[in-house]
Amino acid sequence: MKERDIQDYLFDNPSVLFPSQSVSEKHKEYCVHGKRIDLLFVVNGHTHIIEIKNTTIQCEHIGQIVEYYGLLRDRMGSETLHMILVSPSIPAWRSAFLEEIGIRCIELDFDCLAGIEAGKKLAKDSKQFEKIAKDKQSFASALGRNEPILFEDVAGAASPRGMAYKERALHGTLKILATEFSDYEIMPFGITRASSHDWYIENQTPDNAAEKACRGGVWWAYRFGSANDMPKNDVPNISVIAGETGLDICINAELRPSQKAMLERIEQQPEEFEDLVRKNAELSFKMYAKIEHQPRFYHWIMTSWIMNPSINSNAILSLARNYKESFAVKRTELISGILASNPRISSAQVDHMRSTNKMPNTAFRLTLNLDKSSAYWNMTAIGQVEYLAQKIISLKELINFFVV
């Protein structure tokens, strides 16, 4: 099937793209300031432009698509303009990036689209996209467009205001990071609901032991690699994690493959690692034990917090090794600590903790913390996004070190 056939099909069947909305206008080969648009629909007062490509979306296409979208937004008005990219194949890394900056991605089997089932699947996917977009819009309304986020909005459990900030910050930093990390493709991901089933038990300072469990806050992350050969989570990412101490911007290894990669690189190149850490005096190292209390949800218990300049390769490797060797004893202590600090945990969750968690599970984070005293909380909304992007960029050399 050719691009023209896809164009005709979507033009004749706009309901597969907008299943629960009203299409008031539709155009083919629509021209705007000399730019030809494959399809244009006006839906509930919003303009949707459709770009059709009869090829797999490659890395080199991303910049062209983003530039094209930005140009049309400048010329047609950005508030009510939306773009949909249609292709037989859009790798997950690329669709995640494009959708986070506002370009909806649709994979279509161009050879099978004429079938009824294919149309039904597309309509079903469109309904799911509409739901996600509606959820994001509801979060956005919790925080004024030019309203800066406050420490109190993120220092604690996930909330609608925290989610609005997460959407703003992730969206606003991506284009900056795409330029600064141009050697990589970036795959964004993060919390999707204004609530978390995770709990944190962590120190307020390196010398102040934690006393109570607190609900997990908002978080998001950026994976760096290549869509062609980079399985997810096998190297550390950069995460932004909100909690009672503020925002942690960190090189994050919280799954076993990424922890293995982090520890191996530190062991192989200890002096290079220490040189990179010393370049950023604000860095600290945090280690967490992860105790699962229900499938895929954890109590994150801080077990170590090392401040610069005391971070060194031997200290990190020893912490990881000692925790693994002493886990049989530590496990009992950790579960007892959870029961003492979190009266809200259910009996079913206690049973789950005791019957699982047979192997050590940890998280390692090289962290920049924006605490309550940070000037960040007094910046403008735009200033906060730009400052956050610069903090992430300051971790680039460490990403280069770990993503090899």
C-alpha cells in the first residue's frame, strides 16, 4: 500500500483517529506558507496535521520532524495545533521522545490497513491516546502556566501539582537535552498517576537517621542510547526524583542490569570515575535497599549517603559487596524497620514482604539535590526548567562514562 492509499483511508475514515470527537473540517494536500501537509483535520476546534511516511522512522528523521512541527506551530499558532506521525514502524525510543514533545505516533501496517480489524485496533489505540491526553490536561490545570513550582508542592507524596510540574519539566527539558546529548537518542518515561504505591524511608541529612516512611513523590527519567541496539534499563539513566528532601537529579541505577554496568565501570576505571565525581562538588552517593511489599512496588530504604569529597570507587564497591554478603541478616532488620516506621502497611503487604525478597535488591544514585534552601524554588517557571536542564547537562560526562 502506498502513502496515497493511507492518506485516502484516513481522510475517508477520520473516526479511527478521533473516535469520540467531532471532525468539522478535513483537507488533503493542504498548503500553509508553502508547506504541504498530507492531511489536516479540525477536531473540536483544534487543528491536527497528519504526516505520513511509508518507511521506518530513523534517528535522522527525528530532527526533521521536530523542526517541521515547530515551524508549523510558529506559523499556525501553537495553542490549538497538534501533529500526528503515521508510519509502518516507529521504534519505542523514538515514539517516546516524539510523543513527550507533543507529536502523536501511530504505527500502521500499510499492507493490512484495509482490513476491518486493523481499523478497529487503530480506533481502540486512539481512544487510549485520548484518555492519556485528557489525564495530562487535567494535571496541567493544577499548576498555572507561568506559575513556578514550590518546594512544598514536590516535597512529599505525588500530587496533581507535582504531576503538572513533572509534565512541564520533562517536556521543557527534552529539546534542550536532545541538542546537548546529540550523540544519543533519548527515551523519556516517568510516573503517570498522581499517586504512588512506593514508600521511602530515607535520611533528611547524611547524619540524621530516618524515622518514618513517606509516600513516593513524582519522578521522571531519561534513558540514553540507540534505538537500534540499546535494550532498556541495561545502563544507568538520569532520573529526577521528588521526595521530602526536595529534588534529586541523579545518575540512577535501580535495576540489576544497570547496577551491574555501573559497578563494572567503576571497578574497571576507578581513577577516571573519581576524577569525574570530583569535577562536580555537589554530588553525593546514595544507596537504597529495595523491599517489595506488593508486586513491582517497594519500600526504598536509604542504607548509605556519602557526600563529596568522600565518594570514591572503593567505598561504593565495598558497600555493594558488603550488602550482598550480609543480606540474609539485613533482610530481617529491614523488614522489622519497615514495620516500625510504617503503620499504614497492610497485613497482606507484610505477608508479601516476608514470603518474597529472597535476593538482595538495591539502587545506586549519584545525586545532585535541590533542597529547601536552594534558589531553585524562587525562580520563574521558565527559569526552573532551564536550570534543571543545566543540572542534567552537568551529568553528561558521567553518562558518557557509564553508557559505553
